[in-house]
Amino acid sequence: MSALKEFLKTTIVGGVLFLVPVILVALMLRHAMSFAGRIAKPIAAYFPQHQIAGVAVATIIAALVLLVLSFCAGLAARTRAGKSVTHWVEETLLGSMPQYRMVKSLAEGLTQVEGVQGLRPALVGIEGGWQIGYLIEELQDGWVAVFLPQSPTPMSGNVMYLPAARVRLLGIPIPEAMMLVKRMGVGSAATLRTTDLTPAPEG
């Protein structure tokens, strides 16, 4: 009975800790849309149509207002003062929220996918199997530097130094390899259909 009681307590507490940040984010988005809606209504009054493809013009304008505000906030966040404020908020208010960490990591991965230069998709031999990685550069004495991404965030992971024999380059572009990581391997059958998956030497 005590084990069941402990299980119920930890599960409920864990659920509350997960839901509270989600609810807070939802409330913030609701207030943001409400604020944008007040700006959008006067603008929407100038349009002859009240709906476009079944969506209210005011709603479309409100979403555009939020996008513009987000863009402006992004520009402000690039400044020295903006970076200081962002760091303070992350460390004091949002840092303990796993949902924020996850969303931030995904967003960073999305913004970096197209901007990565010099990385080459590869299979990296790990414990008798293979892992998607990116070859960074060749080192001395037959060693290479590779980056092993952590699914589903293609630009979050670890750097490893391995013998070159344990790395096999893939003939696919880097965005395709990153998409495999984001999709947690879904689509591997098609991408790796011509790839030699014979285990790599561990020595």
C-alpha cells in the first residue's frame, strides 16, 4: 500500500510540475493574442471582407502583429542589453522549466540547420552499432573529430574523437541528416538503403 501511495504522490506531483508551465505559457499566449486583437480590430475594419478562407481577418492581422512584435523582440534580444535581460530571465524564471528548455533547444536547432558550414553527415560506429553524426574535421594519426547529435535536436549533442575507420560518410546533404535526427530516425530505411551497415572495427 505504501508503494502505491508513493507512486500516486510522485506521479501527481510530476504531473503538476509539468502542467503548471504549460498552463502559464497558454495563458501568456492568450493574453498576447488578446492584446494583438485590440490592435488588429481597427485595421480589419478597413477590409471589405470579414473572412479569408474561413478565417476572420482580425485573427489573421492579430497573428501578423504577433509575428512583427516577435521579430522586433528578436532584434532587441541581439543587443547587449537584450542578451543580459534574456540571460537573467532564463536563469531566474524559465531555467527550471523543462518545457522551455525543450522548446528553446528545438528552436535553436531549427535556426541552425541551414546555416551550418563544413559539417559532413556520417555514420559513427558506437558499441557495435551506428549513430548518425557529423564529421567535423580530420586529425592527426588517423583520428577524426565528430559531433553526435541528440535526437530530436540536431544541433545539441557531444563532440567525440574517434579512429577514422569508425566513421563512414553518407552521401546526403546536412539538412537531410539533421531531419533524420529531428524525426528520431523515421525515414532511415529510405535514406540508408544503399549504405554498408557492416559493424565498424572497435579498435
